[in-house]
Amino acid sequence: MTKAYEFAKEKYAGIGIDTEKVLKELADVNVSMHCWQGDDVKGFDTEGELTGGIQTTGNYPGRARTPDELMADIDKVLSLDGGKHKLNLHACYAIFEKGEFVDRDALEPKHFAKWVEFAKARGMGIDFNPTFFSHPKADGLTLSSADEEIRAFWVRHGQACVRIAEYFADETGMPCVMNIWIPDGFKDIPADRMGPRARFIKSLDEILGIGYDKSKVYVTLESKVFGIGLESCTVGSAEFGMGYVLSRGIVPLMDNGHYHPTEMVSDKISSMLLFAPKIALHVTRPVRWDSDHVVRLDDETKEIAKEIVASGRIDDVAIALDYFDASINRIAAWTIGLRNFRKAMLIAMLTPHADFKKLQDEGKYTELFLRQEELKSYPWGDVWDEYCSRLGVKSGNDWYADVVEYEETVLSKRI
Ligand code: RNT
Ligand code: ZN
């Protein structure tokens, strides 16, 4: 225990915070690690471009090109970020035998057996996402398509993914969050908004209609405001998403890049938790648009964490990160975002929420304001360093040396 931590411990005790308890709780926060930061959302099942109105920018060398490379990179990141993680996979990361190809509508659990082995060996649960983009049948609408053949193909894909999600839950012994996001939308003003949305409902009902164990698979639906080339109308809008999840008893997923720029997901968490037993989040950083920049320790990230902790319902919030930056070292990008989110959770856990709520309820807004601001200069960084040292990961800038070494010995060889 360092002197700095001892001092911090005392300082926080002065406002009723037990840092020892916080250190344990922080390590228990299960953050779902998005596999797609490692390879620019390419996956292994198709050769084509990333589509769906999302975009990875940058061409930093060292992208993972194979399952083995991606797994090695994930391991590297896990060695740099202490605490619990789940592995978040997309269907396009299916692993086939040499020469084998299975289209998305025919995927089976066996195509993910290697991932299960990987996750189990590391004590991780798995979350999952059907992939409704980067595919020849996804160059127009998918689950909302008027072309019955296309729509049925994607319904079969969704159903196949529900079965795979069940398999993940059975194998790992941990529930699997299965998130549905479709890129469907229109570049220009559509003639018919109702038709695609009605078909999307029909498709979702057909996917859920195959039946699954709700204690094992949490199906979530992620809404969105717009995508590149889909600026005028998004079929799965916020209202669509909210209406669907609440009427069908599935889980809403909010990605903080998927709203108008002054709308804050931090403000939406409490409302959604009052209506839904569980919610899910994609924590990202939109810069002017849904750009999926690496999560910084910025005000909104901290406010999201604060709302999760202050709600007293951490266990009802499935937390995943969702960004993809190819302009800097991908291992560092992954790790910085993961560590930043955990730092935000630490800061939230080091906040005397009950006292602050009382001040608010008593209308003592001046004192509340002052105490909120003074808390910002409390020594949370010393608690963070202690957290890292107890979990055996490096703190400060020290872990950068590991990134450099990995780049020299592994990433730079990928040419
Ligand atoms: C896209 C959504 C979606 C994807 C991932 C890859 O706007 O945020 O969650 O980023 O599924
Ligand atoms: Zn997302």
C-alpha cells in the first residue's frame, strides 16, 4: 500500500467512502470488450468493405487478420486492463474450417466453438451480435426489406444467432447479451416510412418467435438516428426501439453515438431503468457524428458511469464498449477506452451519492454544486493506481512500453 493510497483512503473516508469496498466492486464490473476494435470491424466471413453506414478511418499497421491474431491481441489488451470482461463477438467473426464457407443464415454454434474455448479458458462470458451489414444481401434494407427473400434470409440469420447465443450462455454459464442492430435506412426522403418499420416489427417478432430461454439470452435492440448514406431516415429509430422493446419485454440498448449531438445518454439511463428491468449500453465517443472515436475520460463518459452507479442497479445494466479507431495503435486504442470507462466507474463509486441526493431533496443546491465541484480534485488517481497494482496491471504511462514491445515483436510482422 503506497503512502499516496493511504492518504486517499483517509480523505475519502472523510466523506463516508470506503475505498477498500470500492476497489473490490470496481474489479467486479463486467465490461464487454468489443472484438471489432482489433480488425476494423472486418470479421472473417466476407472479403468486402465495411458497410451499413458505419466507418473505420485510419490505416495504422498491424490489424488482426485471422482468428489467432485477434485472439492474441485480445489477450494483450486483457493483460493491460484489470477487472472482469466479457467477450463481445459479431456473427461475422465465425471461424470456419479451411475451405469451408457458411452463409450467415446457416451459422451454427460449432462455428464459434474456438471462441467458446478461448472465453472459457479466461473465465469470460460472451455477448453476441448478428451481423446485418458487410454482406452482399445487405446492400439495401435487411430486416425491413420489401424483398421477401432478403427479409427471410436475415430473419433466419437472427434466429441462427439466438441459438448461438444460447450455446454461449450454456457453455460459459453466464447470460449472453444478443444485440440486434440493423443499418436499414434511407439517404433521401422516403415515400414510405411506415412500411419498412412494420416489416422490421414482423421480422423481429419472427426472430424472437423461435423461443429462447430469457434467463440465458438477453435480446437487446439498438436504435440509431442516422448513418452515412442513410441520413434522412433510420428504420430502427429511438421511438421504434423504445416501443418495440417495451411492448415485447426485451432489453433496450442505447449507444451514445446514436442520438442528436446535444442529447445525452446519461440523462436517458434513469428513465429507461424505471420502465425496463434491464438496459444495455454501447459506450463510445461521437465526434460531430457517430464517429466511434476511442472513449475518453470526458464529462459524458463520467456522467454515464455516475448514472449507472447512482441508480443502485449496476447489475441491471449490461455495459459494452463500441468504437473502432484504425488511426493509432489498436491495442492502445482498445486499452485506453477500457481503462477510461473503468476509471469513470471508479470516480462514480467514489462519490457520496446518498449525501448528494439528500442535498438535492432538501433543495440545498448551492451546497450540492460546491461539493460536486470540490470532489473533482479528490485523489481518485491514487485509488486507481492502487487498483492497478492489486490486479497486477501497470498504471500511469508504464503500460505503453508493453504496447511498443508488442508492436515491435508482433504487430509490425503483419505485412
Ligand atoms: C452501429 C452500431 C453497432 C456497431 C457494432 C459493430 O452504428 O453502433 O453497434 O457499431 O455492432
Ligand atoms: Zn453500437
